[in-house]
Amino acid sequence: MDLCFLKNLQGRATTRSLVASITQAVDAGLLSAGEKLPSSREIAQFTGTSRTTVVRAFDELIARGYLTGRKGQATYISNTPCEPALLSFEPPMDLKPATFSGTLPIDLLPIKEWQKCLVHQCSKLTANQFTSDTVQELRALKQAICGFLRRTEGILCTPSNVVVFTGTAHAMQSLARLTVNEGMACENKGSAAFELFQKHGALVSELSIDSAGARIDAMGTAAMGLKWLYVTPTGSRPSGITLSDARRYELIEWARMHSGTIIENATGTEFQYAAKSSPSLFAQDRSNSVIYHRSLTGLLHPLVNLEFMVIPDRLLEKFHASCPELITPPLIEHLALTDFINDGFLEKHIRSAWKVLRRRRQMLIFALKQRFDCKAEISSSHAGTQIVVRFDNQWTKESIVKAAKIAGLPLSENDLFCADSPNCISEFIIDFSAMDEASTEQKIQVLAAEWTQS
């Protein structure tokens, strides 16, 4: 196979760029269905990157449906590739700030601690650890995840309930297979999750949201025909809204009374800024009706690309029947992550990042109020790494985006993330995760100056 479509990646290939180049080549017809790909080692040599980087790209492409193959065998272009736009949402490049993927900035990563765990595992690695039983079961990692959830979320589970995934696409596609031909309600009609479930055959309706979170009561009689709810109880992106106690009770009661299942997207769990943190739905549920889905990628990327779910006992058989072939993470990565969790580094990292993010959030809100006063309305969100701002409507969208570019402010239009919602008009998202305190005031000052001139 001619690898010319990867030529522009030589010397600078990453997992993300490899995934993008291969999907583009498939979509453009440069790679045909059934065509055999060169080995990961050959591609690594051609692009000048590590084999691990290529393997991770292959894993994600297999999860997306672009490639087929198993470890130790050849990899081929799939006969039925999925549409990339339905698997991962990317805002237009001219509006996309660096951290809108949901990952933390590099300055907050626990690089030394991760390096320590890697070195420790590499120093004692033996051939016996490569047995299929050890790799497939991931027993130690699952046990470490159970301990982490028990300490931090009050979630009680066993390793048999924990399923590990190599990234968001892999995890979401597995969830989508569960919901085929069944009624489902999902937040934000314009979200990638909504479109993915719909693409895979779920009968999806929009679950409306207000200041107290998702509203199952707004579904009316339609709620009786639902089998699934997909919700983000804490820090729903991009609004940052946290589900109220009353709404949590309503959702759990709906699941109990109608034998339904709630898929709890635990995004935002780590970074809550209210005086009282909200518990997970899984910990509150007593009827085995909640699937808990959480990403470690957002906390540790590019060190780790891993997500996990806790599947209730009553759904384990159905889950494994619909997802018989699960892709396992690289051996060294999952062994190092096991140490990272057991040694307390993950919890230490979350606490450290939370302190920095809280300061950055406070600084941004203070600067906006100081420079814009009543000309900018800030949402009352108390979780996540973004805030939603509504500027005075005498300032056009175009002028706001232009001024933000001049100021170097990571701002994007809210309607990019929640299409067809009238509440998104004139709202903007500002990601504060990478905004250090020293530059925030200056950027908002420039933004205000541009606004005055316009």
C-alpha cells in the first residue's frame, strides 16, 4: 500500500493526526473497503513515531468502525465505516480553542508521578504478564477503579461490574449497541451523543434542560415508552448545570417504575465549585438502574486514553452480548495506571487541578464583571472547566468572535454545541482551564476595549 497520504505526518505524527488522516483517506476513497493496511510497525517507521502511537490510532479506528482486525492479525479497512461526524463532534477550526476537547492543559498534568509508575512497571515487566488472561481481565486495574470510586464517590461495585475502554469513541459505540430499536431520551439534540445513538438505531427524543437540570416530567406520556435516559448530572456541558436533588429523585423513580436505565455521564464530577458536592446517581440508585460512565482521558490525556463504566448486575449479560469484543488498553499503560490509582496519585492530581481551576474560574468571572458589569450575564454553573456568558445584544456574534480572537480568549458560540435550541442564541462558552491568572485580566481588558470601539 502506498503511504503517501501519511507523508505530511512524517516526524510529527500523533494518535489524533493518524486517526484524522486515515479517516480522511477512507472518506475520500484513497483507501478501499477490505484493503489491508501496513503493520503498525511499518507505519511507525514511515511516520517516525512510536508503535504505541499507531496502535492507539488503530484501536480508536476499530472502535469507530473504520478498521477491522484483532491483535496479532492483519488490519483491514472496514466494509461499513461509520460516519466520523457522528462519533466525535469538532467545532469549526476558526472557533475551536485548544482545550475544547475536554482535556486539562499540560501544565496541570502529573507527569512526574506518571513517569514514576511507568518506570516501576517497566523495571519488573516479565513475559508471563503478556498472557491473554492477564491482559483481557485487567483484574488489578478494575479493583483499583472500584477502590477509587468507593473513596471518592461512595460507589460500591466489584471488578466484574467494571468495563474498561480505550477512549470515548470505543465507549460510546458500546453504549449505542445497547439501545438499538429502543426508546431513549438524551440531552442536547445537537450533541454527538444524541446523533450517535440515533445513528445506531435508538429511537431518540430530546430531554429538555432548565436551571435545575434534565426534566423527565417535560416528556409527558412519552416518558412511559422510554427505556433509556442519557444524562450528565454534574456539570452538563457546556452549561455547567448540575442536576438538583429533586430532579435526581425524579429520574431514579422513573427508572424504578418503568424498568428503565439511566446512563450517567460523569463528566464534571471532579471539578465542582459549590459548597456541597453532588453525589452520583449510581450511588443514590437502589434498583440497579444506572450505568456509570466516566473518562480518565479528560484528566490525564495525553498520558492516558482510557474510560470505564460500571454496569449494574441486571445489565451485565445484555452488555457483554452486545459488545462481545472489547479492545484492551496497552499492557504497560494499564499496569502503570493501576499503580497510579493505588498510590493515591489520581486523587492527589484531582485535588491539585481543582484548586488551580477554581482560582482561574474566579479570576475570569471577576474580570468579566469588572470590565463589563451588567453588559455580560454569566451563567450560575458550579462545575466543569467552562462558563457560559451572554453579552449585551447590541454586540453582534461576529464582532464578539473577532474581538475574542484579538484578545486570545478561548471563546466559542454556544449554539455550536446545542443546535436548534433558542436559548443558545447570543450565548458564548469560555474555557478557563488553560487561562493562567496573569493573562486573564489582560485578555478581558482587550475584549472590553474591542467592545467599546465597536
